[in-house]
Amino acid sequence: MRECSQTNIRYRWVMLAGVWLAYFSFGVVQGGIPPLIGPVSEDLGLNRSTMGTVLGAWPLIYILTAIPAGALLDRFSLKFTIMAGILFIGLSGLLRAVAVDYKTILFAVMVFGIGGPFISIGAPKLISTWFSESDRGRAMGIYLTAPAIGRILVLSATNSLLMPLFNNSWRLALLTLSGVAFATSVIWILIARDLKTNNSEAGEKKDLLSSMKTFPDLVRIREVRLILIIVLGMFLFNHATNNWLPEILIEKDMGSSKAGLLAAIPVATGAIGSVIIPQIAKPQSHKAIMFSLFSVAAACTICLIYFENSLLMGTLILLGISSRGVMPIIMLTLISLVGSEKTGAAGGLYFTAGEVGGVMGPILLGVSADLFSGFTPGLIFLSGLCVVLSFGSTIINTKKTTLG
């Protein structure tokens, strides 16, 4: 990372706050449908299988846009690329509110996949640019709380506050959430700056084709391939549980408001884990931490099927810490392998692989729930997946790789 002036060193926290707000709006809009699955499905005539395809629609588009977005973020202004991402997310929220059938709600959610990569890849790119290696763990832990806090607010407030406020209109509730993204776009464009570059760097930023050539170089690295497989599996797990947890809890004879509040628990503890774990984790302990967290997630998923009351609460707490807390460790491992100058490209691959799992997770769990008249078989599968990931993480060589 190039040397920063004292002004830039101070201003990095303002930039972190800005990207935190961008990722917060990401979580708010992305998390809007899960607590409203019941009324949205009823109004638009969707069953669990078709709703699963809606929930998995934006990761499908994300797969196609993540690599180009990573290249653009490596070559062009973070200020305007992240701004574009926020606007697409706001547009997605707006289109959800006016959807009239399966096709229109599917398209509305797909639009999210265009904007999402510019934020989720742009955030680690910003951190690798503005922060030194010693401070990246703290910064990454902080920004990863943003989508979690957005989802917590949506899960806890949608059915208990917004729906009663708007006379049970899910459309007005979703419209309100889209407004958060549009407001964030204004704040971001007012505060965002780009680090000044010299003329040679500016010339390189225009060469998008050379940036795209970085991707095959990265894929040829064994450790990068292993990480991408692990990321795919973890995103499959997280997207499945994130989107269907309110319905899983409703199936345990809970009301929608209580289910929403309980579903916010793993999101909240995951946010805490995302802050604390990267700060205390030493690079040499990353493999052991990944193994432990994947193993805990596997156990918690089985417990989710059978536990009630206080045991269920404890399960949800640990599920959040393990399943969300492992993500910054995986990203830090990848950054340490490829170096900060390749973070945009590596992030593009990371989220492309991840969102393959992001598409599969909600669809597989939704189809499984329809086929077996419940979520138990799908949850058993997800637990087994975490066991596989725990052992897969132990064979990664975490030493930095030199790219040709």
C-alpha cells in the first residue's frame, strides 16, 4: 500500500464510516423480503420453491457482475463505483415495492445483484487502500457489522413497527427500506474521497483489459482455489439460513413478530463476532479458527431442529458468532495471500464463487421444505456441509503467494 499523508490517515475513518453506511443500506434492502415472506407470497401467488428462486435471484446476477466490478474497482474511482452500487440497491428496493407478480419481483431482486458487488467488493478494496496491514483486521471487523445491523433492524422492526404503521402494507414497508439506500447515496457522494495517485498510476487505471487478465493468474493458485470452494459452501449456508430462518422459526409455532426478533439474534451476534474475531486472530491461527467456527456452525444447525426456549436462544447466539465470524477470517486469509494491489480482483473471484452458493442456498432449502414438508432434511444437509468445510480449511497454506 502506498504511503498516506497525515490527512489521509485521519480521513480514513470518515471513509470507513461512509462505506459502513453503504453496506448498511445493502443489509437493509437485501433483508427486506425474509420477514415479509408470508404476505408477499400470498399477494403474489408464490410457494416456497418459487420464493426460494426470488431470494436467490440477486446472487445469480451477482455472479455475472462480480468479476467486472472487481476489475472496475481496481481501475476507477471508489467514490463513483461505490456510489453506483448504492443507487442500484435503492432501485432494487423501489422495484420490489411495486412488483405485481413473480416475474416483476424476480426482476426487482435481480437488480440488487448489479449494485451489490460494488459495495461488498469495494469495501475491502477501500480498506486495503486506506488502511495499513496492522489496522485492516479492525477496519474489516467494523465494516462487516454494517449489513448485520441493517438486517437486525429490518428483522426486528418490519413486523413489529413498519407493518402496523403502514396498515400491513408490505409495499410501503419495502419502499421505506429503499429510501434508506437513496439517502445513503447522498451522504456517500458528499464525504467520499479518492487517494491521489501519480500520473503513471492514473494511466494504469484506464487499462481495464490488463486488470481482467489478473483473474486467471489468481485462479491458477491452489490456495486461492481452495478458498473459493470454501467461500461457495459458506455462502450457501449463510444465504439459506439468513433468508429462511424466520420461516424455520415460524414452523416451530412462533408468531411472525417473535420469529423476526429471534431471527435477528444470530445476525447481532454475528456482527459482534465479525468485529472481535479478526482483531484477536493472528495470521498463523486462521486455519484453526476456521476449523473451530465451521464445527460450531455444524453443531448449531442440528440443535436448531430440536432445541426450544433458552436452549434455542443459545443455539442462535452461537450460530451467528460461528457462521458470520468466519467470513472476515476467510477474506483476511485471501488478502494476505494475494496482496492489497490484487484485492479488487481477488474480491471479484471471492464474491463470484460465494454467490454461486448464495443462489443455491435459498433455492435448495426452499425446494427441500416443499418436498419434505419441512426444513429438517435441509438443515441436516447444511450441518454436513459445515463439517466438510471445517476439514477443508485445514489444508490451506496461508503463506503469501507471489504472482507472476
